Amino acid sequence: MSWKQAVEIKRRQREFSLPGQWLVAPDRLPSDTLLDVHDLPDTAYLLSDDEVRITNCSCKEILHNTASGEWTSRKVVEAFAHRAVIAQQLLNPLSEVCFAAALEHADSLDKYLRDNGKTIGPLHGLPMSFKDSCDIQGLETTMGYCAWVGRTAEKDCVLVASLRKAGAIPFVKTNVGHTLMMGETVNHLFGRSLNPWNRSLTPGGSSGGESALLAFRGSPVGWGTDIGGSIRLPAASCNLYGLRPSPGRVSYRGLADTFLGQEAVRSTLGPMGHDPQDLELLMAAYMSSEPWNQDPDVIPLAWRRAEDVLPAGPCVFAYIDGDELVTPHPPILRALDHVIGRLREAGHTVVRWEGPLARDAGRMMVDFWTADGGEEIRRRLAESGEPLIDEVAQLLRLDPEGSFTPPSVAQTWKNQNERNEYARTFLDHWQDSARWSGTGRTIDGLILPAAPFLARPHGADMPESRFGMFEHTYANFQPLLQLSTGSFPSGLFQDPEVDIPRAEFEPRSKLDQRVHDLYTDPEEWRGAPIGFQLVGRRLEEEKVLAMLLRIKDALR
């Protein structure tokens, strides 16, 4: 089977899996010129009143109403499945659909509740979406590779199995960037996913199918993976919360991945959604399954209560308005001032971070990723003859002529030693914040943008685009140093009338000037969400989520 035949087969399968009664008639779909569709099902009467109410609830509300008997699990799954179908028509976020199995699962949970008078677990009846790389029994895991069409998972990955046991209902898998290694979500097999806040912009990558679906409220909560920003950039691009745990906290067993055996900087699996309380609920339920008994890579560290890791009272935050190389675009700086101001009004201390940030993090990450000379990716593509997307080829130095010389073992060892030195220096400065924070306390967390730019126009990573290819974000040092990192929305959006280009600008580097020059037409970014990262120390997932809740309260 050729790769083009695989594309035709897979897209037909996906199309046939969407129930016809939930599809919006073509004459009722908006024109492509309507860019902001994030709340279209609510405003255009595409859902029933009950479906609108259900799909706009938090996970806590859904679980309460299901446990009380006000809603059945079936009704909840049907509401989100209906909205996910509309999302597919407008945004193309889905890779796999299992509505029939999800409804059968929901019926069994409803019966259990009727027969026993109690829920089966803390996530009873909660629909959940997963990035395509997660194995779900009975569904294919292609990761966007044409050669993998037809490969069906025989069992759930450890994460899905744990959540299913707690009562969660997997109902869709979501689209990914080609090879998982790009800041956009597009591949030959499923096509390109769009951002519901502005369909001319990317939802980020490589977990962009997940972020697009969640932002459209086609799922109450979901899971993505992140090796260099693939949870945090999509969350920032789509007005969501996210969590990139430190390696060893969430099981990766049963996931497809890129760079198998590459351990210098590791991908992790984490939740994404609309509320940090929802993410905490998921993590607590998952950790209660003691996943270290199913996966030897998981650290045997039980989930801790928020009050045990973050004392009551004001927090101490540091912030960064860019890094040594690149200044953020005007809307990001405006939103950062807003966040800092609101936090200070709420009584928190916010001071500038003046310390190290692993200046060479981006270069080191790409060195680690390309140490095999692209052999793994080339082998997977060769199975079907599928061509490599240009954006990925450029990022991973996969020259078509094969002229790239990968880093040597000696260079890899040097990079790993340099990474370790960065980690020690970073920790020392963090601990020294008891002196420079002005409070006598070490900082609790570090706030910074996800990237110097907002969600970018589609194709921005293409070599011939005016953007060129920017592997520079502010999302590299955290995975390099294994830091627990969250994402949060500022509550602000790009406004072309307010966020005008800077009249005067002193660049920090040649790259800074290039990034600055991209922001010439504010209209191009209209309505883009503005999100940030919150960095904690290693294995501080509970504290990061508790801090995200404090930040959310301050930004109300």
C-alpha cells in the first residue's frame, strides 16, 4: 500500500466514524472568513440547551451531576461527542474516534451507579481525549505516519488503563504534528488542525489537535505530551491550562514516540484543560493507582495535598520578560504587565529573575534529537515512501541529500555535562532568591512567556515562509533541566488597535531583530490568546498546580 493510499483509507475511516445526525449541514457551516469559532456551538444553536450546559461545565461539576443522577454518563458522552464532531468539521482536531465503545462504557457505568448506589471511582463517567500517541485498546496509533495505518493497540497504555479504572471514558484521540517534532499540527495522514480562536493561526504543536478540541470544548479535559513545548505552546496558543510533569511522574509505558532510547532530554505526558482544579483532579486520580507498580520508570512518589506543598498566604514569584536573545512581541509584554499587576494587587510578591536560563538550551536539545542522524525517522518514512514535511526536515537537520553530520559521542557527552552544569547553576540561583527576592523566602515559581510570539500563521515553519524556522522559544530549558512546568492563560487576547508594533527597538541579538520584524501587521494575529508558563522545581507538580490556582484567582 502506498502512502497516498494509506491517507485515502484513513481519512475515509475517520469520516465514516462521525455520526451523520451530529454533522452540521454544509449550508449552516460558517464561511472560512469567520476566524473565531471557539463558541460557535453556543451562539449558532448547533447544540441543544442541555448539551451547551454540559459542555461548558468543569470536570468537578460534571462529576457531581453524574454522581447525583442529574445526568447519566451516556448523556455527558453524547454531548461532548456531538461537539467534537462539529469541531472536526471546523478545525480538524481528531485522529481516532470511538463513540460506540465510549457509549457502551458509559451505559455500563450508569448501570453500576443504579445497582450499587455509588460511583465506580473518582472520575466516574468523565469523557476524556488523548493525544494520538497514547495507546487505547481497539484504536490505531499512527502518530501521523502513513506506514502505521492498520496497527491497532491490543491494550491501553498505563495512563489510559489507570484512568479507565477510575471511571474515565476515552472517546477520541487527537491529531499531532508530523513525527511529533514541530510547532504546528499537520501531517500527511490527517491534515492540518486549526486554532478555534483564529482559524488562520496554528493551535500549536505537537499536541495541537488536543488544544484545538479542548479550546472548542469538544472534550472536558485531555492529555498531551511535551519534549520541547508540545503541551505548553498549544496551551498558550489556545487559552488553556496545562502541566508538563518532570520525567518519571507520569507513566510513558504504552505510548508511541520519537527518539526511542534518547534519554538526555525526555518527553513527558501531562493533562490539559480549562481549570487547574481539573488538572489536579486528574493527576490525583491517576497517581492513586500507584503507577510505579505498572512502570519501572515511574518514581514511587504519592500525590501530595496542595496545603502540604504550598503554605497558605501570598506566594513569591519571579518573572522573565524574554531571555538573553529574544524580546517578546508587544501583546505578550502587555499581558505580562497585566499578570504582574494583578498578582501584586492580590498580595503576592513578584520580582524580576536576573539569573541564568541555559542560554544554549535550544541548540543542545536539537543536538540530542539529531544524534542518530535522523535514522529513526527516515526508517519510518521509508516503510511507506511518505515524504518528510519540510518544517520537520529543517528543524531536525534532515537534509534530503543526507549531508548532515550528527553530533559525535564526545559532543553528546559534552552536551550532557553542560546540561548538568546548567541545572546546578539554575538551582543555586533559585535557592539564592531568599536573598534577592526581598522577602527572605525562596521564590515559589517563575513566570515567563511560552515563546516570543503568539500562535503563528499556518506554515510559519516552512523554509520559504517569511518566518523562516524558529526553534527559539522560551520552552527549552525546562525539559532540559527536568523542571515541573505549568501553563496558564492571561485572560487577555491580542488586539490590533492596542498592540501596535514598536516604533523604537534595541535588539538583544540578530535573532531578536528578525523576530521583532515579524510583528508588522497586528491584524494578522487578531484575537490570539496570550498565555504564559509557570516553572517550579523538579517533581513539584502538586505545587505548580496549587500556584496555578492562586494565579487564576488573582486574574479573575
